[in-house]
Amino acid sequence: MASHNLLPTLLTLLLSLRTRAFAPEISTEEKGKYPFACDGHAKKCNASLYHINKGLQMEQVAYFYSVNLTQISPTLHRNTQDYLVTVPCYCETVNGTTGYFYDAPYTVRENDTFQNVSNQIYSGQAWEVGDEEDTFKTGNKVPMHLLCGCIEIDSQIVVTYSVQKQDTLLDIASRLSSTTSGILSMNGFMNGDPSFIKEDWVLYIPKEINGIPTSPSKIGKRHKWTIIIGILSAMTLLLMSMLIIIIFLRRKGSHQNSSEDPKALTKSMGTTRGLSLKILNKEIMEDGTALESEKPVIYTAEEIEEATNNFDETRKIGAGGYGSVYFGVIGGQEVAIKKMRSNKSKEFLSEVKILCRVHHINVVELLGYASGDDHLYLVYEYIQNGSLSDHLHDPLLKGYQPLSWTARTQIALDAAKGIEYIHDHTKKRYVHRDIKSSNILLDEGLRAKVADFGLAKLIERTNDEDLIATRLVGTPGYLPPESVKELQVTTKTDVFAFGVVLAELITGQRALVHDNWEPNKMRSLITVVYKIFEDEDPESALENVVDRNLQGSFPMDYVYKMAEIADWCLSENPVNRPEMRDIVPTLSNIMSSSEEWEASLAGNSTVFSGIYNGR
């Protein structure tokens, strides 16, 4: 009798589990975006909001969501680094609608609309109350009611996810450690159909905190394979041991001779076995300044070959004096792999030693390295949009749209911050020595990162910081007079080269071009800048050389200010040049003013005055 009474209760419970996130009062027009219904038990929990990255830095994401950086974790979606933001989620009633919300305070800016702010900053996850026309006034601080969810399963956390173009339910489940059945159960309005989802729908994803648990059958199979692999490994080890003993006995005599001469032994090892990764790792970490978390990963040559499909030529994305760069995928992460000849070990060591200690949003990240018989490999994060040079010089031929003026100011500021960091904010002070537009990479949001530290040098933090190089290195067109004449290297070397980059951003011209009047001679962009400020009317002279790809759409006052910085950086006497720390605040002001100029143009009402559109 008791079991008969229990059956209706069980059916009711199962139905509520399937549809508890579905609010039946939501209209047909609003399907795909609704509050997660409170279940009557959990009034508060931790939840995750999936932030679709549209150009904001992590610090800006933290500011807009009113959270600490520790509450944000990056996640890769195709070529974009998005973020998962952990927030406290509360059951509350918003204008008559009860559900789970997280309220993020937002100060309204000029030309803001609720929809723009929701879509551009909060990934379309803000719940519209209905009185936004009255409250969304410039200067008002308003709560953005962000949709979130709670679940009473300790091993799961609810992720609020906005469907993106080309998403499938299986793809979403895979990326967020969930299952399609779990997502369908939590989003009752989908009616159990995994084949149909629409862009901009807001879904609740039950994310397994510790990953998808493995089924018992898979564990059994894995156990069998573990035994088989163990047996094979033992046999392989035995055979290798026997082979080593035979080789040792045959070469004992020759090894005795070479052991008397350490240099001969080192040379022998270098030619027959390549660079020893153990020795390399010891050299990288020998001074103890690198933290454990900063140590790069040591990959095998086989992993590198697999990642690049055996260095398929169709995957080559760059080439230079020190080797070629290939696109690859390692562990599901897209990477860029630089393949260098083994005789370039000096440049290889320099880059690894520096980048394993330098961590900044505007410096390309080194993930790891590897060594083969004849080659050395550096593995970097993959930067999607190529180099600044590609976007400035004949961009349409290379498949890019010309950069807007506001985008150029942001790129200049990003690059300046990256260089300033290695000059002033690392434990040891470095000079890059090869700053140029092709060594400044742009991500999907056109944010800049400084790359290629193969020529970088350490300089001491003393009053006498001049370093005399043993040979002239760098790229013609970017070298200052003291480096060419006296092989002198200081932070002012990078400042001079950055001045050339600023001139490229303004004019769209290359650092060195063939002279129109004398084709056999090269004309330097440096002289173009000098002539502008030697002219009786420098503003008109500057306007005549501004990049035509801008099509006249630029604020002349701020272009002139950037040109003044370029001229300052290009001072012949290094003493007269600024430090990068002097340049960054000025460029920041130029960028802010340029954004305000862009926002004032008719037809522009973006949230961040040019950060999102045209970038």
C-alpha cells in the first residue's frame, strides 16, 4: 500500500528535475532566455558565467563583473580565449520574476543601451526588467541582473552559457565537462531535442567540477591495457639495457680518451645526440629565479611532429633568419611552433630563459620547448591574427581589413606596455633588440603582444647600463645610430625601434622602401619623420603622409601627438629619448581621446566607443 502512495510522489519529483529550470510563464518570444527557477532549497550557491571575449582584458572582465581575478579562469573556444567567471548566485525576485540572479553593478556611459551593454560586456546574459528606458541614463549606477543557476549536487556547478555561431550541443558539453542529456534535462524548453539550438540562446550547463566520471566498463578496459603496456614496457626496458651494455663495451676505449678532454666530450655529445634537455633545463633554472609554475613544458620531438603533421608545408605560418614557424595542436590547444636549426642554440637558450620568466598579457607566452637530432623547437601560444606588419602593409592582399585609427592607438599602447614590462617590471632587466612591426602579433581582438626574444639581452640595473655587443644584430630600418656605429645596446635601443613602429602605424609605410627617385637606393621611414618636423608647416606635412587606408577618418590632433612621440623616440642622441614608462601614459591618453572622437562620429553608439566595432 505504501509503495502505491510513493509512486505519484516519485513521478512528480522526476518531472520537477526535468523541468525545474523552465519557467512556464515565459512567452514564446523569450524562449531561449529565461531565469533558472529556484527549487525552494538552495537560496545561494556558487555559479559560473561564461564570458564571450570581445576584446576585454581579464582585468576589465573582473571590473565589470565586480569580482576578483582569482574568480576568473580562461577557457579556449576555437581561436578565442573566453572566460569562466565564478559568482555568488542568489534566489531573488526581480520585478515579479523569481529565479536565480547575480547582480553586477554597472555605471551607464553616454550612448549606452541596455541591449548593447548586455551583449557586448555580459554576453547577452542580463535579464531585462522592463524599466531600462527610465534607469539607463548616463551616470546612473544600475544593477545588471545576470542569469545563473544552482544545483544540489556537490560535484557539479551550473554554467550560464550563451550559444555562439556554429555551436552544437555535443561541442558545448565537451568543452564544459557536461553531457547532452544533462543539458537537455536542465533546459526543459528544448523538449529533449539535441539537434536544434539557436545562436544567442542562454543555456544552463551542469558542469562536472572534476570532469566527466569514467564508466566502469572503460575503467576495466583501461586496467587491461595498463597490464599489457606494463609487460611491453618491461620487455622494452630489458632489451634497451642489453643494447646499452653492448654499446658501452664497444666504445669503452674511445670514451676513455674523450673523458680526458671535457670539450671533446661535449662536442661529441652535441653532434651525435643534439642538445641535452636535462642540461638545457638546468641552464634555464640554474640561478633559481624562476618559480616552479613558470617552468616551461619539455615536449618530445614526436609530440612536435604529430602536432604539425610532420611539419606539413600547409601549416607553415612564418619564416625568418632563425627558422620557420608552424601551426600545430597539442592536447587540444592551438600552438605556434618555431623550428630552429641546432646551430642556433644560443638564440634558442636566450628566448627560453627570458620567456619562462616573463608573464604579461602583452608579451607572447612560451608554453614549452623540445629538442631533436638536428633541430630545436619552441612552442608558443597561437596568436590568431598574424603580425602588425601584415595589417599595415598591403593588408587587403593578405586577407585583412585596414586598421581603424582607434585600433592603431590600442595596438601602440599594448606594444608599449609589453616593452615597458621587460624594461622595468621584471626581476632582471632585458633589452629586446629586435622590436619591429613583424614581431608584434595581434590576437583575435587585435590586441598586441610582443614576440621573438631570440636576440634579447640581459642588462644590469646600475647607473652604467650600456652593453657593448660583439656583433651588430637587429633589423635594418629599426637600428639606432649608436648600435650601428658603436654596437651599443641599452633600453633606448628598443625605444628607437618603437618610434619606427609608431611611424608605421601613422603612415602605413614600411621601415625601409625603395626611393621613388633613385630605385637603387632605400629610403628610411626615420627620415620621413625627421622631414615632417623640419617642415615650416609640420601638421600639413604629416597629413600628406598619413596612411591612405584610413580614408581620411582620423583625428588630426591625436595623430600629430603620436607623431611627436615617434619623433621623440627617434632622437639621434639616446639621452634625449624617453623611457617606455614615459611613453605609456601619453599613449593611454591618446587612445582614450581617440575613442571619444570615434564615439562622437554620427552612427556610432558602441559601448566602448570603437573597442568592438571595426577591430
